[in-house]
Amino acid sequence: MSRRPTRRRSGRRRTRKSQGGPGAAAVVLAGAAGVSLFVSLVNWLVQHWWVLFLLAVVAAAAAGGWLYQRAQRAKWEQVRAQGLRYALGQLDALHHQQFEQAVRDLMHRDGCTDAVRVGGRGDLGADVKATDPFGRRWVIQCKHRRAGLAGSVVGTPDLQVLNGTARPVHRADVVVMVTNGRISHPGRDFAKQQRLYLVDRQMLGVWASGSRPLWELLRAVPPPRRSTHSPGDRGRAVRRWPVRFRASSDGCAVGRNVHR
């Protein structure tokens, strides 16, 4: 009757344990060496504290240089934006999304620092939204025509969509339709009735190729929400006088402030 190999199994287990022993010891030794090195480094830095001070000065100088370069880039970007110009031919050649971005850039040039393009699915009639330096909220719908005046006309249905969402949904003070093409006569009549502002091809050419802000080109825009005449008046709400609109020869909403 043969004996059971119990001793051999235990031998194998002892062999495995003995093989794992040096590895665990090496890990312990490495950890101890790391702790010792860290303690030595801390003691050296305590004795040579000026090294930490020097590193802090270098880091502060590097951060200051980065912030200065960033401010310079922002300054030059602002200068470039203020000199932005477009010719009608350039605008005609754009994709409709690029056209919306161009309108956004023009609003930014005019001083609307928060101007943003929101065109696309689910935009609810707003391709560009911005707040001008006087606190007025602008909602702009863009209609690009590759053929310019020969393209399809912007009609009443397009303006009805814009009118239905600009004020109730987007809380707009100024609602604008911008196109490099034509606007139909019924559409112009509807714009007058609903106090919508029209930027047709002719006005777009003046706006895009010049440096005057859009609110100086449009007639009878709503009065400012805040005054910017002096630092003390900045942020102060200005009384919004009702505006009486009348028809104009170019089809845009025009009017005058009515003081009571």
C-alpha cells in the first residue's frame, strides 16, 4: 500500500512561499528607500529654503508671462474684430452657416461681446443672439441666398416664424431679419405691423463694409435698457418710452420715441 504524497505537496507550497519571499522583501525595501529619499529631500529643502522661494518666483514669472500673452492676444483680436469688413460678393459666396457666423462676427465688431451663433435644428427662429452695449437683447434670423438678388425671396412665412418666437421665447428687444437677397412686399408690410427690423441686401452691404453698428443704421430701435454716458450711469435702468412706428420707404420699421 503506497503512501500519500502529502509531504511533496507541502514541499511545493514551501517552495512557492520561499519564491514569493524575496519579492515581498524587495517591495518593502523599495518603499523604505522611497520614504528615506523623501525625508532626505524635505530636510534638504528645509535647510535650503531659498530654493523653494526661487522656484516660486520662477513659477509666478511664468504665469505672469502667460497671462500677459493671453491679454495681448485678446487685445489684438479685439482690434481685428473692430476692423472687420465684408463685401457683398464675399457674403454671397459663403455657406449659410458661414453667413450666420459672419453676422455674428459683425455684431461682435459692433460691441456685442456675448454675440453667439445658435442657428441649426431647434434654434426656434434665432440664428444669432446678442446683447448690445446698451443692454438690448437682439435676436437675428439669417436668410442666405447664393444667387443674391436672383435667389428666392424672403416672404411673410419666414417672418411669421421669427415673430412667433423672438419675443415670447427669446425675450428679444430687437428682432431682425438679415438677408443678402430680397424681401417681398407683403413681408415688408408684415414687418411694419409686427415691429420687425429688416436688413436687406442694400443695408447689409452698408453694414458689412463699414464700421457703424447696426443700431445706428436701423431706424427707431427701442431705447437703451441702460445708460453708457458716464461711469456713474453705467448699469442704471433707463425708462423705456413707448415707440410709435410708421411706414418707411425702404420697408423697415421706423418711428420716434413718444414722451409722455
